[in-house]
Amino acid sequence: MAKYAFLFMDDGVDYQGAPTPEQQKVYADIFKWFETNSDKFADDGAELQPTRTATTIRKRSGKVTVVDGPFIETKESVGGYSIVEVPDRAAAVALAKTWPGFGVEIRDVVTQ
């Protein structure tokens, strides 16, 4: 079995307030998706707070810069993550295609 990080992409909508009926449906679909696929997850993963709560640290030419918020303006960002354990990349892609949310980035997990 291989491990892949699923980085769940956020569409920039702030879901921290009172959800609209459409947002409630998306969350219901997402919870159902996790329940249906629970046997493929190697961890509990986590939802992340919105990017406005971020602090970004960058190092360039020996100088450290600390910036409140995301380093770049973007309309989408990582909204959560989880590690899945499936036979191969094709299985990871097939699973990601069923994600009811905005998008998923798949990354191989480095194993030693």
C-alpha cells in the first residue's frame, strides 16, 4: 500500500460563519464521503482555519520575513488535509475524483 497526502482545496469562501443551504449540502456530502471512505485513511486529517489566520515565514538570502496572512493573494488555498493509504496512484486519483468539495491536490508521502 502507498500513502498519499490529500490536500483539500478551499475555494476562498469563509465557511466559519452561518452556512448557506448550499454550503450545508456541501458539508453533508463531505461528511458522507469521509464516512464512506474511512477505511482508506491513515489518519484523522484536519480542516484548517481560513488563510486570514495564517502567518507565513520566508527565508531569502539569509533574511527572514514574517507576514501575517498568506504570502500571496490567491482565491484558492489548502483548506484541510489527510493521508490516504491505497494500492497506488491510480487508486488515489480515482478516490480524489469522488471528492464532493472544490478540489484535491494529491502528493506522494515520502517514506524512508
